[in-house]
Amino acid sequence: MQVLTKRYPKNCLLTVMDRYSAVVRNMEQVVMIPSLLRDVHLSGPGGSVQDGAPDLYTYFTMLKSICVEVDHGLLPREEWQAKVAGNEASEAENDAAETEEAEEDRISEELDLEAQFHLHFCSLHHILTHLTRKAQEVTRKYQEMTGQVL
């Protein structure tokens, strides 16, 4: 596993981001054949598998994709929307999105920016910590499957 080279306070967002990137890079190095992760699910509490839970391959690709954004920055909003939609939106959808965006901007100006920052900061910290654990679980499960458990 890669060691963090930068030193920040323990709960600093940069520490969480560095830890996430390091764990995902480790996962990528360990998982030599990602297709082995297809149709393999993480077991929940009591060893049960949740219905409709994504397989490890889905987690693997999602974690790698998020890591690219953590390491290199966000995609422009238009590219992100196109990526999520899987194709370009129609004219009506674009008009609706612009109207919705204008409304969101008006509302956000009215809200307390410090409170918004704190909410998003805490949420990002929590999500990155959760994703780091998922990357560790995918790595551990792959090692168990391939007999690499230390």
C-alpha cells in the first residue's frame, strides 16, 4: 500500500482526499483482473447480501472514476451532465435545466454561505471516508478470491 507523503491534520479534507487516492491506487495495483469482480457482492452484516446491491466490478469502476476527479479536478458542468445522462439533452430539457439553475442560484444567494460550506464540507468528508472503506473492501475481497490474503 502506498504511504501518504504529505502531512496535514488528521481530519483535514486534504488528508482524506490523499488517503482516498492512495487506497484507490493500491486497489488498482492489487486488482490485476478486474473482470473477476463481476457478479461478486460484498456481504453485509451477518453475511447476507443486499438485494440490488452493486457488484464489486461496479464499485471498482466507480471508485477509479471518482479518484480521477479527486486527483485532477471536476469536469465542466456540461460535460458532467452529458456523462450522467449518457447523451445530449433535448432542447426542452436544456431550457428546463436553465430555469432550474437560475432558481437554484437565487435560492443559494439567500442562504447563509458559511452554513452551506459547512454542510458540503462535512458531506464531502463523510463520502470520501465511506468510499475509502469501499476501496479497501474491494481490495480485500479480491485478495481473498485470488488467495493473496496476507
